Amino acid sequence: MSLTNAVPAPSGSAPPSPPPASGTARGPKKRPLLGRNPLGIMFSAPYLVFVMLVFAYPLVYSIWIAFHDFFFTAPGVQVERPFVGLENFVTAFSDPAVIRSFGNVGIFLLINVPLTVVLSLLLATALNKATRARTFLRVSYYVPYVTASVAVVAVWIFLFNGNGLVNQVLGPLAPDPSWLINSTWAMPTIAFFVTWKQLGFYILLYLAALQGVPKELYESASTDGAGAVRSFFSVTVPGVRPATVLVLLVSTVTGANLFTEPYLLTNGGGPNGASASPVLLMYQLGLQQGQPDVASAIGVVLVVLVLGVALLQNRFAGGRD
Amino acid sequence: MSKFQARLRAGVLTLGALAFLFPFYYMVIGSLQASPDPTIAGAFPNPANLTVQNYIAINERINLLTGLVNSGIFTGGVLLGTLTFALLTGYSLAQLQWRGRGTVFALALLVQVVPFQLLMIPLYVLIARDYGLGDTHLGMILPFAINSTAVIIFRQYFLQLPKELFEAARIDGASELALLWRIALPLVRPAFITVVLLTFIGPWNEFLWPFLITKDAALQPLAVSLANYITTVAASASNPFGATLAGAVVLAAPVVTLFILTQRYFISTDIGSGVKG
């Protein structure tokens, strides 16, 4: 590839060169149509096909399903799927269980997101300064993140059971009915579980961001007489702002995707739908009860809401970048 | 920085670490108890109450080996797809000049924020219904076949390699594939290990998608069969907690072991740059 470029280059370099040369030199001079290494397209083609097949097309298809009367048929059967406008959205949001699931995920986010940001920033700051047992500490904080939800859920069920260890320690302070079957506590317990489970990942992000905060800022803060607390708020917090925006975004999107935890920890969103999430209802309505169109409508609304929340967060936390 | 502050920090960090590790310790203890002991004394091993019976009990119900093999095939397929194609893509994005590479990189970033909940229904319709890949390993692997985070991590690593290195080899007449195999690959070994770990934990721990696509117990990954055990079968077992926790230990052990072995490559800056783009 580089050879074909190199040969005509000298002749093309003379500005308004003689007429015969301009015809042949036009291509190489302007850069070849596909770039200097067209092989790059071949190297990236499988990934591009994958993204189209698994992300782009389903994304469009999902929105199409939400606006049409869509139901499962035997493979190969052609049926009419008429456009129904907002009917699926109306069906979905006339169901109080759906409204409740959006409220539940709101409660979840209100507990999970602030707790995640505060705890992961504090722990990452402390971890960044720690001098001893760094490997042990890092491994401890990351282990829940790398472990399967299904595996750790099993322990939490055991721990937060009616006569489980948590209630044994709390004694008379234990809620009745117990955490996971208590309509007030079920959702917060799930929020605490997810915070604990995912915290390692956000600590990792903040640790990376902390490496980018200039040391001199801390030094000048301390010569100005700022203590540890003061320099945390006036140097660390503004210094890691881009990471905070990312943590807010990722934890919000993860929270909106909540499925495994209510499905397993509270036995399918119980008690009485108090911990059902929108994705859980999408599974129940769409795949168990055969209404994929209604489920897609819930999905579209959920994603639009998440985008809205993410934009608001960006306004408040993002600053100019 | 006073001594007191350093002590306080060490204390808080240690306490936090113990809180993070305790459920894992409790998982192991619980899986070895002959009869479940949820009291405070039960958090310490009691020789009179120790047994491996729970592992036998869970194995009779969900066949751990089949589950592990299915998880292995699922994870192996995703690893193979990612290590081949994410590597090629990352390399071509960083070291080759071609039209449209900016767009492909933007797509890799964009894909990270596409929420799976919106894709769940159409992917199920397409893969299980239209392509008839329900209850197959291929159907399980397909949506995860190339990890976009891996594409970005590889690109980030290849960007750090000097372009002159590649130009020199090109002038010597090496083909692009030979360049990739003999020069680029040996230089990005740390990225390789990071990507293996990061890609491994995705499918190994994934529950929702394989749960949707596999109804046949003989094809289910361990995470799915264990979850089915928790929701349906556990109530009828003699020691449901012990058996469930034994299954949890078997599910968690491979990832935790892999993580401890490779944790020094799991360095904040690499992943951080990967995620930030």
C-alpha cells in the first residue's frame, strides 16, 4: 500500500504540474479513497457487522415493536403487525404495577447513586494514600465486583433471612417482617446490595482519576494551611469531576437495568411488587405473558427517562466538560 | 499528615475490607455446615457441624459439572471472539490510517451506553425466534461475542506503541498480519491479560441473557441453573442454605481465583483509560 503512494508523490509535489501528470496523480495526492491502509477496514469489518447485528438493528427494531401490534408466532409464519401508535404505551402505563416499578427504581437510584459516589470517592482517596497492604485492600474491594450476582445473592438471602445473622446481631432492632419480605425495606436492601456489589468498579475509576490530580495542588493547599478535610473538598473533589460524571452515568444506567437482584433476592419483586423493577416487568409481561410490544414500550420509556436523568446529572455535576 | 490521621485511615480501610470480604467467608462457612447455624456463633467454624454433604446435595440437583462446562463454553466463545476481533479492531483503529476509523471508534464508545433492557426483547425475538438459536451455545454467545470495552482497551494500548516501529517493519516488507502477530502482540501482553479478565467476568457472571435463551437444563450455564435452584427447588431440600451456598462457592471460585492470579494487571489506570476512552 505504501509503495503505490510513494511513487507518484514526487511528481505531484510540484504545484500546478504539467497536464499529463495531474490526471494520474489526483488520487494519491488527495489521499486514496479508503485511506492509506485500506486493510484496516477489513480488520474492523467483523466488529462493525457485530455492532450492526447486535446493537443497531435491535435498537431500531425495539422502537418499531413498541409502536406496532407485535406478538410471538411460530418461526416462518407471516402475520400482519399493524401500526398502533401509542396504544402499547397506554396499555403499559394503565397498569399500576408498571408505575410502581418505575417508582421502585427511583427509590433505588436515590439510595444507590449518592451512596456509590460518596463511598467510592472516600475509599479511593484513602486507598490512594495507603502505604501498607495495598494488594490485600484492593483485592478485598474488587472481589464483590468480579463475582457473579447469583453467587453473592445466595449469601445475602442467608444473611438477611428472618433469623439470619444480621437480625441475630440487631436483636430487637431487626425489622418485622424481615428485610427482604418487608415492603418498606425490600427496595433499600436491594440498593445496599448493589452498592456493595458494584463499589469496587467505581473505586477503580476514581483511583484512575486521582492519578491525574496534580500533586502540586495538594502541596500549595497545605502551605495555605488547609487540612486534610479542606484539601479533600477544594482539591480532590473538583479534580476528579469528570470521573464523578462517569460514575453518576454508569451507576444510573446499571440501576435502571436492575433485574437479577429483585428476581432472586426478593423472589420476583416481592413483597407484592414492592421491589419489582421495570426490567423485571418487561420480562414478565413480554416473555412470560407474550406481550413483547408492551414490554418494548416500557423499555423505550425507561431509556428516555434514564437519558433525561443522565442529562440533568451532567448539568449539575459536569461543569463545562 | 498526622500519625492519628494515618491510623484512622488504615483502620477505616481495614474495617471496610473486612466488610467486603465477610460475605465470601460466610459463603464458605455456610456451605460446610451440616445444619444451618445463623447465630453469631455460627459465623465461626464448628468442627462438630462441618460436612461436604451440601456439595453432594447440590450436585444431585443441578449437576455442577454440566453447569461449569456450559459456563466454560459460553465464556470461552466470548473470549475467542473478543480476543480475535477486538484485537484486530483495536489495532486497526490505533495504527492504520483508513477512512471511517473515527466512526468505528465512536461506535465502540456509544455501544457502552446502549442499555441492555432495550435490546432484550428484540434480541430475544431475533435470536430465539427468527434465527432459531434458542437453547444453543451460539445463541448464548452471539450478543456478547465482541466486548466493546476490549476494543477500546486494545486501541489505547496500541496507540502507545511508536508508529515508527511499524513503519520500519513495513518497509522491510512485512505483511500487516505479520506485523500484528510478531510486533504488536508481544508488546501488548499486559493489555491482553486485562482484557481476558475483564471479558471473562462478563459471560461467566451473566444471568439475564442465558436465562432468557436456555430452557433446556442440560445447556444452562451454572449461574442460570443455580438461580433456578434458588427460586424453585431450594424449598424442598433438607438444607437449602447449605446446598445453595455450596453452589455459590463453585460458581464464584473460578473467577475469584483468576482475579487473584491476575490482579496485578487489573491496574486502575489501564481500565480507567479504557472506560474513559
